[in-house]
Amino acid sequence: MKLGFALVVSGFLASCVSMDFTTARSVSVKPGKGGVVTLNPPQDPKARDKAQAIMNQTCAKKKVEITEEGEVTVGTSTTGNTSYDSGSRGQVRNGITWGGSSPSAATNSEQKNLTEWRITYECK
């Protein structure tokens, strides 16, 4: 039983290592004229090759000329949390409450830009 489990686990790990997470996709296309592609991760030669293939397909037999390339903000992501403290009752002496605390809440949030690498190109 242990050998079968080990084989399944090693097969899964091998498949994870061989998975290709590089992507390139068209953001906008004007057939025969140019367009915009995005690639992820931008430094990966495989993603660059996929982007180049998309550009070559759009331009057909024309030459691909990159007119702009860089990181573009495509949205924002906000995360946050709120913590609550219900307070404490304190001690009652002679009908008077001494000590204790009032209920309170604390909130914090963080916002960051979501970006992607884009290539704008023309067919010449």
C-alpha cells in the first residue's frame, strides 16, 4: 500500500514540475494592422515566444514592429479585516461598576495595483 501511495505522489509531483504556467493572450487585435498582447511572466522566454507567435499570426506575412512594451495597471485589489472586542464587564461593588472596557472595533485595509506586461505592436 505504501509503495502505491509513493508512486501516486511521485507521479503527481512529476506532473507539477512539467506543467507550463506561461501565458500570452491577445488583448486587442486589428488583423493585418497590429494589436496588443499580454504575457506572464514577462521574463519567461516561453511566454515571449507565445506572444511572438500571436503577433506573427496577426501580421501574417508582414513584419512585426513593437511600438511599446511595459507594465500596465489593469485594476486594484483591496484586502482588509476588522477585529472586534466586546469589552469587559468589570467588577460591581455597592451597585457601581468599576473597571471594564467598552466594546470597540479596529479596521485596516490595504490596496494594491494589479498589473500585467503588455506589448503593443504594428504590422509593417
